[in-house]
Amino acid sequence: MISSGFFSLYIIVNGIFVGQFLGTKSLAAMGLSMPFIFILFTLSDLIAIGSSVQIAWFNSLVATYLLAANKVKESLFFPLCKVFSYL
């Protein structure tokens, strides 16, 4: 939600600069292309949020298995989660 707000602010500021410096035809071309760019941005945001949920779910399963089996200590668990979240 916040990222969509920033993207909308970007569109407004970009429209001001394009309209002032490049002219009306460039502003019209930007207006035609922005819905497609916004769709691509929304899809990438969807993938990013969905993958972060999957990573968190995977980390919780790994935590449950490793801590229950006493294969790792708690002090080693959190750096392991950081490594998995960066992958």
C-alpha cells in the first residue's frame, strides 16, 4: 500500500518534469504507457509479498524441525534464518 503511494507520487512528479521540459506529446506518451508500467509494478509487488510469506513459512518449518530435534542450538538458529531470508 505504501509502495503504491510512492509510485503514484513518482508518476505525478515525473509528469510535471516531462510536461515542463519535453512538451505535450511526451506527456501524452507517458500517460499512455503509465498504466502498463503500473501493472508491471503491481505484479512485481505481488510476487515480492507472496515470496516473503513463503520464506517466512519455510523458516518457521525449519525452526520447528531443527529446534525440536535439537540439531542446532538457539544461538545458531537466528543467523541461519537470516541466510535463508536473503536467499
